[in-house]
Amino acid sequence: MNPERLHKHDGTVAPVLRRFLPALVVLMVAAAGCGGGSKSNGEAAKTADQVVTDAKAAATSAKAVHVSGSITDAGQPLTLDITIVKDAGGQGTMSESGLKFEIIRVGSKAYIKGSDAFLRKFAGAAGAQLLKGKWLQGSATTGDLAALAPLTDIGKLFNGALGSHGKLENKGETTFKGQKVVAIEDTTQGGTLYVASTGTPYPVAIVGGKDQGTITFDKWNDTMSITAPKGAVDMSKLGSN
């Protein structure tokens, strides 16, 4: 659960997207927004591995969730704020070192709209002027924007996040931001996963080690909608003339 350890920089056309993904996959944090009463759900008495299994099952069965927070990449803060709807897609914003962009996925199509600084970095001055304020459309299954898919798919997100860890230890019941939780520590990679100890055992937080950041999830199963932007520019046609 150490975000620093799994960062990768592969130098593709969309390097910011590629760098976000490995870190987020190991920092999954879910604040169980639906509550569930004060009665214990029994997770505190289970083995660490069973708690993680239960948390993954709860998360992947959810209809919707909101993800937000920050982590650190080589000393630079990465932030995200994304809403995900099961079997539909997701939308939100991400940023690194002042490079901010909006993302949307609807079905098999992905969309991205970069800030001025983001466009200047990856499209140059002329390209930034041309694409200013515009959405770009591409495939969510192949190509550069496919890197967004795990961030906008509840199943992929949590199966990846909670399936990658070292040796786990159940530290018992505690509280996280006022919520009753079970603390599961990754003694190999570092970091702690917090799982709701009342109601449905949603993951409540995985907090990295020193200066590694926290991602939070809330608004479980809230009614949310994902809408494709109008007038998006097809990325496959850029530079084809």
C-alpha cells in the first residue's frame, strides 16, 4: 500500500495519466457515506485478509462512489476528485504540479479537457490555442485514454486497489475522522486500510506513510449521472490532414 513504490513513468503521449494510475491503485480509500448504524458488523474480529476480502466485495457491489484526495509523486502532489457510477462510467478532475485536466468516461468512450497549462505542456503553444476549452474524445479501451478506465470503473478500481498489498495485520477497531473503523496495516509496503466496522464494510481509507497522502471515498450508492460532453474533438483525427 505504498504509493511511492509503484509509480511508473513510461514516457507515452499522455504521461500524466500514466503516472496517476499506479499510485491510485494502491491508495484506495472509501469513506462509507451511507452510514449503517452503530452496531458492529463483526469485521474487527476477523483476520486481516478476510476484512480486505469483505471490503472489496462491498465496494465492487456498490452502485456509485465519489473519490477524492491527494498522493505524492516524486515530491509533487497529485490530486483527484472523481465520481464513478457502476456500469456507466465516471467523471471528475485530476492535477499534478499545476497541470489540471477534467476526465469523463461514458461506456467505451473517454474524454479529456486540459487546463491552459496542461495543453501548453503536451500540445505546445499553437496546439494549446487550438484546443483551448475543448474536450478531446478517444477510446476508453485502447490508446492513451485507456489509462483512465480503471479510475472510472468501480470493479477495476477496487479489484486493483485491494488486490495489491503485502503482509496484512488487523490492528483492531479505531476511528477515522469520527467514523468507527477497523485498521488493516500493510506491514510490507506500508500504509493502513480503514474499513467500516458498522454497517456495510466499505473501505474507508488507505492512508500512506509519511508525506504519501490519503484518498477518500464517500457518497456510496448516491444517485449520480455521467454525461458525455457535446462537441468533443476526435483525437484520432488530430494531425491527420
